[in-house]
Amino acid sequence: MPRSASRGALSPLLIWAASLVAVWCATAAALHQPPWVQQASRDLLPFGVIKGIYFEPAQAWRLVASQWLHVKPPHMLLNAVILGGVGLCVERRWGGLWPALVALTGGTLSQALLVRLEPQAFLSGASQAYMALCGFALTAGGIGRIGLGMAWAGVAVGVALDVFVSGHGALKVGHLFPLVFGLACGLIARLLAARRPADTSDASF
């Protein structure tokens, strides 16, 4: 399963990170707002933001689409930096497929969980996905110091925002669940890799 990503290969997570910025600009244009202005969750409902009390199985597409929508520009940029930066480092060891699937699956499952747990909340953003990716990076192995540092920083920022900024007082389930999911996926990947011949790919990043 682990592999060194070829230098000419496209990075799914870097593409995802860039697409967050593109979607932000597109929604700003659709809302007739400049891109540096905060967007309103209610205005983003037609684009895929979720509110649990309105959610129906036929709207399952929102579980994915909502991860590309954000309310605040700094939040969007943080998510893009973590997804792209950690993603590039993880992909050098594990290729582009598995890390992207872990991030997308972790984010999607988290959105589905929050629909049930927080039906009154507006759900959006890629924070859940990046927490899953960071968890994977921390336990999968073969990730260099820069990648591990960015993963730890991403987790630390998520914790700090939950505890000190949002006033929640603890890591929110929307961040805790994908982090645990990513950690578990990383451990499974590491165990499976241990049964294969040793990989000599460059993990200097």
C-alpha cells in the first residue's frame, strides 16, 4: 500500500486545497460579495451547507459538498494550507489515493454524525477532513519532520479554536471523531505495510 509519489504526479490533496479557494471565490461571486468578506451560512445552503433539521437522505450529496464551503476566509485558508501541506508530505510515502480517501471519508462521516448530534447547527468546512488527515499522518509512519510538524500544528490549532475561541471548553466531536478516525486508519495502514517488503522511499519531508 505505501508508495513514493512520483514527482510528476498530481496531488489529490493539493488539488483539493486549491479547489477550496476556487469554490470560495465562486460562491463570493454568486453572492455578489468581494472574496475577503465573511459569507453567511444561510446564504450557502443552496450550495451545499447542511442544517440537520432540514437534512434528508436525498441530500446525501451535501455531506461531501459542504466540505468545500466556508463562512470565514481565514478558516478556509487554514484548511487549505493544512490539507495541501500535510497532504503533500503524506503522499510522498503513501501515494495520493489513501490519504485523500482517509480525509474525505473522515470528513463525510463527521458531517453525517453532526447532522444527528447538532441538528440546529449549520455544517460546513474542511476542518473535519484535515483532522482525519492529520491523524493519519501522526500514526501511519514514514512521514518526515516537516509533515509531522504540520500535522501536530493542525491538531493544535483545532484544539485551541475549540477550547479558547469557540468557548466550547473541549475538543468538539466534529474534530475529535475525524481525528480518532485518522489515527485508526494510520495504524491500520502501518500494520498492513509492516507485512510487506520494506519501502525505501524518501521521507525527508
